[in-house]
Amino acid sequence: MDFFLQLLINGLSIGFLYGLSAMGFVMIFKSSSVLNFAHGEILAFGAFLFLALATWAQLPIALAFVVTLAGAFVLGFVIERIFLRPLIGEPLIQVIMLTVGLASMFKGGMLLVWGGNLYTYPEFLPEGLGVNWGVIQVPPVYVAAVIIGSLFLLLFGLFFKFSSQGIYMRSVADNQPAALSLGVHVRRVFALSWAIAAVVAGISGIVLGIINGINVHELSSIGLKVFPVVILGGLDSISGAIIGGLIIGLLETFTGGYLSPSLRDIVPYITLVFILLIKPYGLFGLVEIERV
Amino acid sequence: MSEGKLLVINNISVVYSDVIQVLKGVSLTVEKGQIVSLLGSNGAGKTTTLKAVSGLLKPENGKVTEGSILFDGLPIHNHSPEMITRAGIIQVLEGRQPFKYLTIEENLRVGTATRWGKPYRQDLDMVYHYFPALTKRRKTLAGYCSGGEMQMLVIGRALMAHPRLLLLDEPSLGLAPLFVREIFQIIERINRENGTTIVLVEQNANMALQIATYGYVMENGKIVMEGRAEDLRENPDVKEFYLGMGAAGAAKSYKDVKAYKRRKRWL
Ligand SMILES: Nc1ncnc2c1ncn2[C@@H]1O[C@H](COP(=O)(O)OP(=O)(O)O)[C@@H](O)[C@H]1O
Ligand SMILES: [Mg+2]
């Protein structure tokens, strides 16, 4: 029973991070219909930037965190400006190939600087952050994952629901010609969605880096994990991404805990195939509102 | 003399995808404060004309290849929609296109995109004043509204941008007759009370010519007739082909159509 609860909590915290990172992926897809195959590399970049700032530059942790997020924001913005914008209106496959190319470029760049080694962050989470309720013990990093994840989820939720820029962004995802007709700066919205997506990827990268250590290959392969998550949740649903993330996180942890650690990376994909057989649009794909 | 002219379309040609020529030398003038109606059957090029003005040709791979469009004396043809909307021209697209997954009020807020950061409370009140029916529905997703409510919504959304020139593309299309009357009354009020200049594209020539001061008739990418609205209403061709009143009250025969075609060539 303790073991079950332990796995449940670990699974939910990891799943939350998957969901958060998938949310960034979904956001880019919703606003500009681009499938971003470089998502995992951006996530890894966030983790390494934080590492560099916290260890090489010796910045205070909080400052390193904020600067990393700012850096990710700028990176997302610049990627859209330089690489994606010239391809607006081009066939989907070209855009996908571009993001695949970007992925290898980033990966190569990070390997050049950090190599394939495994790094760890200095200990900075206070011991007191952990939960110790007798049978259940939650290490500080999982508590931090849930707190940071919820905080940013709430922040983005408020942004999209109430701020004007958030509403403009949703309008572009909803009906691009109508948004253009009202003067919404559609290209700015694309850039902003890349920037925000890079920020959430960066956050997930840092927290996953605390949990598993920081390694270029490990972290960028999480980009692949985004696919079962978003396909499960529906490519166009933000809340679906979070729930999809939780499901994949739980599946992984339980498979690893009860069956075998070597199966943990396969089971999500097997589940995915079965779910798609039953619900081709994912569990939370948007229900199209149609009326005459 | 020209300071009364808000929009001057000067002999423009429009080509889609570099090969499909749709407009062939269209000229049209809109005076400040007027409602100008642009009539014509399906495929005549009315929507294309509006999009040439609002800059929305670009995303459809269309282009003004000849002629010029002046807004308040400044050339705007082939400019981006971001620039043109900020200059004060807002087009309400054909076929009612709300943001389905946004609430009514969020839809209206998108209308503030051209003046982001400025207060908009008063403008919401103004829209609810013109369209009281939207007030109760402000928290409803637009996708769940009726056709009539959607039409009110898209016009209201455009008003949020404080347009100096409002381009309306077939606002009456597919609406119940009672509702059509109401929408036209409101369009007329917006023009009168806000002083908004309006270009009204319609197939419902009868209603359009009642509120317009001036009208143009388009066929096959050309203007084939123009005149003051009350003159157009009395014009036998307009009566026969756009107001659905045959000269002798008889159904249109093939011969009549031939006669019309002859006249059109002559024009
Ligand atoms: N994006 C486009 N590409 C090619 N042809 C188009 C496009 N849009 C409209 N057309 C053509 O232009 C002509 C005029 O269309 P339109 O301006 O929509 O007419 P109207 O609004 O008067 O019904 C039609 O023959 C239509 O097929
Ligand atoms: Mg049309």
C-alpha cells in the first residue's frame, strides 16, 4: 500500500511536468498549426541554461531561475522570427522538416558545449519542503514540481482567460481570418506562443533535471514523450495535455514499479495505440461546435 | 473638394494566385459619413473588392495589380491588414465568423486589438446598447449563439475597433426576414449616431438601397451601374434583376436575360 501511494505521488508529479511541457507543444500547434519536433531540445536547453547560470555563473538560484525563463522566452521568440516566419503559408511537411532540423542543430550545439555527460544541480531545495507522513514520503523535488507546475498553470490560465493579449492569442487559434480582419497581429501571436511554449518547456526541463539529472540525450528524448501525451489529450486541448501528461506519468511509474523498469518507456506508446483505436481524436479532442 | 472623400478606389485590377483575374478596372468612391451599397449577384467580385480595401487579399494570395486605393488621400493598396485596420478600416467578413470557443464578451474584446492597452469598458457598453440581446449572453460561447446573435456579435465586434470605415459583407445572408429588418435599422443607426462611414455589400438590394445614399452594381468583376440609391431603386434593370420585380410582373424569361446582357455590354 505504501509502495502504491509512493508510486502514485511520483507518477502524478512527473506526469504534471510532462503535461506542462506538452502544453507548450499544444499552444504552438493551436495558434500556428506547427508540430514542433524541437520541443525536447528546447526543454533540454532550459535545463542546461539553468545549470550554467547556477554553477558557472554562480548566480543565486532564484535569479538563475528567472534569467533562465527569460532566456527561454527570448529563444522561442527568436526561433519564430528567424526560422518559422519565412515559412508561413508553406506546406506542413516543410515546416515539420524545419523543426526536425532545428532539433538536431540545438542538440548538436548542446553536445558541443556539455558533451553527453550527466550533470546534477547543486542541492538547493530546502529539506523541509519534503513531506513525511509516516507511510508516505515525498522528496522535496516532487513537491517543488507540483508547486511550480500549479503556479505556472494558474498563471497561464489567468493570462489566457483575462488578459487582452491572451484573448487575442485564443482568437487566432479559433479563427485566423476573423482575427486578421480585426487587426490582431497574427505574426506577433505566433512569436508569443513560441516564446511561452519555450518558457514552459524550460520550466519542465529544470524540474526534470533536478529529478533525473541533466543529460542532453535524456532530456531531449522527453520531447518524444510529448507525442503520446498530446495525442492522448487531443492535439488541440490544453487541459487535455495536462491530463494526458498525468496519465502517461502514472503509467510509466506504475509500470516501472510493478512490472519492470525496462518496460516503462514502452508502455505509454502501447497505451497510446489502444486509445487511438477507440478514440481517434484523443481523449479530450475539441468537440467541434457546428450549427447552421 | 477631395477632403469629403474617405475612400477612393481607382481603376483597380485584382489577381489571385498570379493568374486568376477577378476584378477588371473597378472604380468606386465613398464620401465621409455615407452608406454606399455594392450590389451584384454571386461571384461578381464584391467580396474581392472589400478585401482589396481591407488588405485581406494577401492571405488568400490575391493582389491589386493595377490602379490604386486611397484612404483619406493616402495609398493603402497591398498594405498589410495590421496597418489598414489601424488606419481605421474594419471589414466584417461574409458568413458570420465568430470565435466559436470564446464567449460573446471575449469576442468583443478581440475588437480592441488595434488599440491594445486602451480602456474599452465604454465601448462594450456602446455595443450592448446597440445590441441589447447580447447583454444576457455575454458569458455564452459564441459557437452556441443563434445566427441572428452571431450577426449582431460580428458587427458589434467591429465597432469595438472604432472604425472610420466599416465594410459589411452580406450581413443579411441567411437571416430570417424580421431579423434582416432589425439588422438594417441598426446599421443605419450606427451610421447616423456614430458618423461611421459604411460600405454595404448585399444581395438583398431592396433593403440595402433603402438605407444607402449611393449604390454601385457589379457584374463579372466590373462596375456596370452606379447612382443615387433612390435612382437605382427606380431603375428598370435594377428592379428586374436585383429587386425581383419583372417589368410586367412576369417571370424572367431567357429573352429578358439576353436583353439585359446586351444592355450590360453597352454600359
Ligand atoms: N482566393 C481565391 N482564389 C481564386 N479565385 C477566387 C478567390 N476568391 C474568389 N475567387 C473568385 O473570384 C470571383 C469573385 O468572387 P467574390 O469576390 O467572392 O464574389 P462575390 O462576393 O461577389 O460573390 C469568383 O469567381 C470566385 O470564384
Ligand atoms: Mg461574397
